Amino acid sequence: MLKLVFTFLSVIPLRFNHFIGLLIGKYLYLTDSNSKLVVSKNIKACFPNLRKAQQQELIKKSLIETGKGLSESGFIWLRSFDDNARHVVKTTGIESLKSNRPIILLAPHFGCWELAARMSSLHKPTLFMYKKLKENKQNKLLLSFREQGDLSMATADKKGVIKLQRAINNKELIGILPDQDPGEEGSVLSPFFNQDARTMTLLVKLARKNNAKVVMTWANRLESGKGYELNFKPVNVLSDSGDIDEDVRLMNKTIEELVISNPSQYLWNYKRFKSVISY
């Protein structure tokens, strides 16, 4: 059934796909869904200076973008990489992927990160870390969608870390989405929008160990299904002090600056602050 839905969402034009996503988002907003509860708590905590009406407008826009993120998944996954590329209307900073140093892609949960991963792999074999689903059947389906062409996946565990290091040694791109709660192991509490957020240390550790160039990548979702703008931007996530807490703080600040540029496209539908906020 799930694959049937994804198939339908893949064959319709992107404009119609994102319209369906808009309807999903409005439904999530109007029905006081659990998604609305999580988004509301996150936005109120991170943007306390906004007026109440402004917060509500951002909550609504965020849920609409969440809906588009859901509907576009089938559109991205079940179409070819070349077809995906035809919907990228502008690319900025692609020259950042040319380097003699290892490259780590810092890919926040912003815009269409699935597209960003696919487009990166068109330039160089790419290995992205992902969080394994609990249901084995669903996980296999997810991998069948994601592992195509020169894009492969590594699980967010010790085996996955070894796989990432091997890819670095082989001069492949590796991608990490570091803005999710990995649990206590391999993480520190670090400020994100002035809230303590449990944040993984893996990306900054790999960057320092391998003298890697860190390139933040994201795909802005354009209005009315007009496509995407793909971005690559070298960023500094390693502090002068060499202290891991300072490195992670710098990484979170870098992500925060991107989010501020277009806050509705960030994945606020995620319990990012489980350590300090009761969802």
C-alpha cells in the first residue's frame, strides 16, 4: 500500500505533488495533530521574541513544508537521478566539491535533504549515514529507494562509522545529518536556538581526525512546485581550541544560521529538544 502511494506521488507533476503536500500540511495544522504539538513547542521555544500571531503563522507554514516533504519523497525516490536533476533550477557552490582533502557533507534536516544527497552523488560516489527503522520490512523498502546509483547508506552505529571512515579513505563523499538526537552515547548537550540539544559529535570528530573539508549542503524547496535550489557551502565547524564541546557548538550555530534564513523549511516536526522539553 505504501509503495502504491509513493508510486502515485512519483508520476504526478511536482506542482501537483506539492499541492497535495500543502493540503496534508493544512490538515495537520487544522486537526491539532501530534505534529502540530511538536512543531508548536519547538517554534515557541526557539522563537520566543515573535508575537503570538507570528508564531502561529510560522507553525502553519512549517507544517505545510512538512506535508510537502512527505509528498515529495515518492517523487524523489521513484524517479531517476537525472529526472531529479531536471527539477534543480539553480545550483550554487558546486565547485566546493573539488578538493584534495576528504569532504564531509553536513546536511541538516532542511528543505529537501533527500534530493541534496542524490545530487551530491552525481558528482562523486557518496555515502550517507541514516537511522535504521525498527521494522525490517520498512527498512528494506527505504534502502531500496535510497541506495541507487553512486549513493549508498551507512547505519548510525559502530558498523556505520567504520563504513564512513572506509569511504573517506577511498576519497568518497560522506554525508551526515547531525541535527538529530543520537542518545547519550557519542553526543554532548549543546545550545541550539538557546535550548540545550543533545547533539552528535561524530561529524566534528571525523572532520578533525581526517583534516576534512566540511561542506554544508541543502536544497531549498521553491514555491508552487517550481523546483529546487541546490546549495553547497564550505563551513568551519572546528574551533581553535580543539575542544569537542566548542566544535559542536560551532556546528550547531552554523546550522542555526541556515535555519534562520528560511525557518519554515526546517524539520520542526522532530523532538529535537527531548532533553529539556516535554513533548
